[in-house]
Amino acid sequence: MPPQPSRPVATRTTAPYAFWGLGEEMKKAMPLDDGENVELSDHLQCATGWLTRRPCFLRVTNCRLVFVVHYAFKPDRLIAIPSDALLEVSLLGGWIRLRYRTARGDDSITI
């Protein structure tokens, strides 16, 4: 088993399918922890590539950011970013780029 990272890192997994949409997938895959409160949740667009825009669902809590990114021909992706793993928030035109720490290094998502 690989050693556990000493600092919190974001995780990226497959979201379980839920018929009623991305919000339901979020509830199914990432239920709230004790003491965790939802500050914001909404459907939006995220950029997964230079030109690719995908529907996604964002939930912001007092502990983490969680995204469910929708894909048409493969399982949806779940990205959970603990608040301590968020490295940078920057504005790019009309988009917001979030850079975060993962077990393999830094990654980002643009919303």
C-alpha cells in the first residue's frame, strides 16, 4: 500500500449513475459528513479541455468543493477537493480556474 500523503489531496473517482441527474449522483456518491453544511449548490458548465465544455454540478460546503462532471459516452466523474487542497483560484475572462493538489501533483478545473 502506498504511503498516505501528509497534506489533504483532492480525489477523482467515477460517480455512480442516478436517473434523476447530476445532483442525485452527488447525493449518492458523496453524502454530507457530520457537521458539514451546504453553502452553495448549482448546475454549471466546466471546461475539461481547451474547447470542450461539459455540464457539471457543484456543491460547496464548509469543508470541501465537490464536482460531478457529465460525460455522454462514459461514466460521470466525481472530483472532491478538500478546502486545504485548494491551491489557487484565478479569473480567466468569464471563467474561474481552480487549481488543487492531488496525490499525483497539481490539477485544475475551469468553471
